Amino acid sequence: MNNTFRHAQPCLLSASFDGRQRVIIEQVSPELDGGKYPVKCVEGELLKVEADIFIDGADTISALLCRRALGDGEWELFAMQPKGNDRWEGCFTAGKPGRYEYTIEAWADHFLTWKKGLAKKVEAGLDVSLDLRIGAVFVGSAEGRAEGDDIGTLGDYEKKLLAVDQAAAVEAALEPELETLMVRYPDKSCASCYDRALGYVVETPKAGFSSWYEFFPRSWGSEPGKHGTFLDCMQLLPRIAGMGFDVVYLPPIHPIGVTKRKGKNNALVAAPGEPGSSWAIGNVEGGHKSVHPELGTIGDFRAFVAEAERQGISVALDIAFQCSPDHPYVEEHPQWFKWRPDGTVQFAENPPKRYEDILPIDFETSDWQNLWIELRSIFLFWIGQGVTIFRVDNPHTKAFPFWEWAITTIQEEYPETVFLAEAFTRPRLMARLAKIGFTQSYSYFTWRNTKWELQEYLGELSSAPLKYYMRPNFWPNTPDILHEELQTGGRSKFVIRLVLAATMSSNYGMYGPAYELCEHLPVAPGKEEYLDSEKYEIKAWDLDRPGNIRAEITMINRIRKENPALHRTSNIEFVRIDVSANHEHDRLIGYVKHSEDERNIILVVVNLDHSNTQSGWLRFPLERFGVNADSSYSVEELLSGRSYEWHGEWNYVELNPAVMPAHVFRVRFLS
């Protein structure tokens, strides 16, 4: 929307109260915790703001949505429009990454009130000579606020309203050009302003739409069983890019501790030559600002990042604020750890599990300021190596004030930085992490498997207030999590969960080789952990192994990129499906997503039953798009390339999981 207002800076933070400010502004949305936390946007996204705006009496109101970058003096202004029942709406397109604020200003618009009354009197055949003189006063006042050629134009209108020929004066008063000029130079002497500025943060496009692929660099050596290097991994990048992923996520790449090193399948004692867990960070060769020598050098890592960028891929690093007993911090800053009465340092444990190879950091240390500065410097170091995306390990076990300070100050200097919170924890903790700055959040998707669970969870994520600050990132698996569904559902279940993750959420990821190859064996019955987990050993993956789903992954990622409807999460709308006789009612799930301009409409139907064909009649919500219930329209099935013509609201769908357990339709209405 064009900024057409002049002399219109809002009255925000006015030092004096003015009882003539009659307009009431309340119930502003979005507003998080009274404005304590910023709303999140991505570059180019449309932010809609609503508010209840009303006034005593019957005066016509004008309202503006005002926004500016933090620290700027001037506001950009956008007209708001009434939606009915005193609810108003305005919008603007988010600009470049950075931090901004917005507020609302409204006033009794006496010119528009006058014009509305004049039109009624003219229609009733009443004498309006005095009304025209009153209008001339309003126009003359605006002339004093006008600039450039508009001054003369308003002067001409003032004369026309005072003309002897009343019919000509009325015609001039009702001309659209006059209203445009009066709106441009409003009388805001008695304007009301919302009592606070509300923050919003704009982040890079990958904050809102991204496809992640995780792999362990050490498993990609030039020879099977040989420790991989960054230079070896560069050979893998074209394959990952070809599958359609735009973020490569690497588990910790730092030196690994020797003391209490874990062995294969998390054995308490490592055998000679076993590499240990990547999350047991630090030894005599360095800590969080060093790379494991067997992976290469910092220069090799920079070369890997540069090659990834050439392939259209961003590199995401795992940042885990914990240390092995051998980490240099333990000797250099013993005050940052908890020490037990026997003189030993406290290791991590979750009884009966003991993580003796990992020492948690004590965020209640009296030296907390220096601790904060050092931990923040770790992010800055890797930003200096070309990394702008960080997957943060277990942030809910570290102090929330630290994250708020660290993320805010880092993004002030590097607004393109993305932080993904790996926090599978209680809802309020996850929400708090998102509010205080984490760009994206791991989610409960892995444990939402039934139709009801998925619909309920997506309904929560796509509703206010959660949709304004929490961006979920759906992962069907991780190195830590092999859900029971994947253990028992076969290849088709991997495709089912892929389609759900990639089309329900605009951000999704996978622990790549294992998912791509449909790895499904748990370490023990009832456990959500992989047998022979790559966390504790170097693996040799055969990416061309029969039964892999690389083709399906590639198709889904291509569909995601080509269809803007899938670039958002909160635009999901579930559809009704009446199943055929003898079929289970909760096995077919369907949902519609559309782009902001509704030019791109996607309908996804998934058979949640990995073993049996399911069919039913699907009701497409034609009314949502202003289309008659008996209309014909085309649907293109993007996975198969077939096209169909549908008629009316109800149409038949059938999915055989042995062939393909999902439909992804692109809907086009016939002209």
C-alpha cells in the first residue's frame, strides 16, 4: 500500500494528555504478552494487524497502521480499513531482516463525516449552502498542511465550494480527487494513538521456508570405515542439492573427549579406536572454537561452507553448550561447573542414565557475565567462518535470560542468523524459547501420528498466539529418535511421514541417510533409539541400496519449492473426508493450503494406513475461494503428473500405500 500521508507522524509517547482524543484503540492483534515480545515475520511476508477502533457518537474514523525500524525517527504509514463491528485491519509487507516496531493511530475525520452528511442532505433535497461553507473551512485548513502543487489544488477546491452555483459546488465537494487530497493531509490535532509500540522481527527467508538434511561428516570418508573429512563431504553436496535440500546440518564438529568416552550403542566404555559421541565436546586439541583434527582444518571447513553455498545450500552447525571432562574450559574456568564434595565435577545424568562423558555448564555461577560473553563468542566465531544457521542442543536446560540476550544482540549485528531450538520438552518451555528469540523450534510432530493428533496439533500451531512467534520444524526422525511408527510401518510409512512433514510445515528436516534408506531397527524393543547408532560409531552408508526413497524425497522437495502455498505453516485448513464402506474413518487425512494471493492452491490427501488401500469422498471447500458449489475445476496430481476434472464439492479419492500413500493436487479453477 502506498504511503500517501503527509504531516502524519503518530502521537506515540506524547508527554501530555489531551482530553480531545476521543477515539479508542484496543484489542490489537498481534500483540504478544502486552508487547513484551516481538512478532516474527520473514522477508517479504505480509503482516496483518487488527484492532478494535471506535468513538463516541457517529463521527467517521480514519486510522493508520504505523511502522518503523528500531532507532528510526520517521514512521511509514498505511491506511487501515474497517472490517465491521468496529474491528479494523491494516497490513504491510515485511522489509529486510532486522527489528522493527508498529503502532496504530486514529482520529475523528471531520471532513469525511461532513462529506457523508452532505451527500445525505443533497439526496433529501435540503439546502446545503451553509454545509458548503463549513466544508470550505475544512479544505482551507488542509491547504495549510499541504505541500507542492497540492496547495494550489486545494485552494481551487476551496473556491469551488464557495461558488454561487450550488450545484457546481456540490459536484466539486463530492469529487474523489478532493477526498484523496484531504486524506493525504488530515487534521490529526485530536488523534489518539495506541499506548505502546509493538515489536516485530523480520528474518531471512530460510527462517520461514527450509528443507534440512542432517549427516555425520565422519561417516563419509573416501574409504569405508575411514574417518571422513570436510573435503570428502564436499563430494556429497551435489547429491544433497539434487534431492532439493537447502540446509545441511552437521552434528558437533569439535574435538571429542577421551575421558569416559562412550562406545558402540552407548556402551559405558569405548573400545580402542572408537570415535565417541560428537556431543562430548573438547579435549587437549581444543573446544567449541576448534574442529576435530580428523575432519580437517578450519580452512577446510570454510571451503566446505563455500562449496555448499555454490550448491545453493546453507550449512547449519550444532551448538551444544556442554563439555567433556577434557574440555579446556574445565581447567581454565572451573567456576563454570558444579563440583561435588569429593572434589569431582558433576556430570550429566538422567537416572538411571549416566552421561559421564558430558559435563553440564552451571548457569548459576557467580561468574555468569564472563560465561555469557564467552558462550556468545562461540556463535560469533562460527559466523566468522561463514555459518549463519545454528541448531542449538537442549536450549531449555540453559538459562532463558542468556538466550534472550545472546540471540537479540547477535541478530542486531547479524540479522540473517537463524537459531533452531532442539527442545523436545514441555509446551511452556518451548513457547518461551520461541518468544525470546529462537527462529525455529523442533516440535512434537514425531509423536503426532493419528488423524486426530495431527489435526489438533496443527490447529494449535496455526492459531493465535502461537502462529505469531513459534515456527515449527517437522522432523520424522533424528539420530536420537526412531519412532515406533517407523520401526514397524515399512517403506510406505517413511513416505507417509515424509509427505506429512514436508507439506504440513514450511520448515522440515530429516536425519538423512537413515531416513532415505528406511533404517528401522531399534537398539531394543520399546526403545526409540537406532541399533548401531551413528552417534557412537562411523557408519558406511550405501545410498543406492534397494528400497531407498530418494526419488520420493526429491519429488516432494521439488513440489515444495515450486508451490508458494507450501511456504507457510499457518495457512492449513483440514477438509472433510467421508470414507467408503468397510474402510476406517480416521485413516485418510486431507488439507488445503494456499498462497497469500490464492493463485496457488494445494490439496494434500494422505493415507495414514501403511498396509491397506483407503478410499472415500472428499469435500473441497469451494466456498473458501468464492466458487459455486456446482462448479467444475481441474486438479493436477503432482506426484504422478496426471490431471483430472472435478465437479462440485464432493469427489472420490483412493490411495494404495503399496503404490503411493499420498496425493498432492494443485487446484485450478476453470475460467
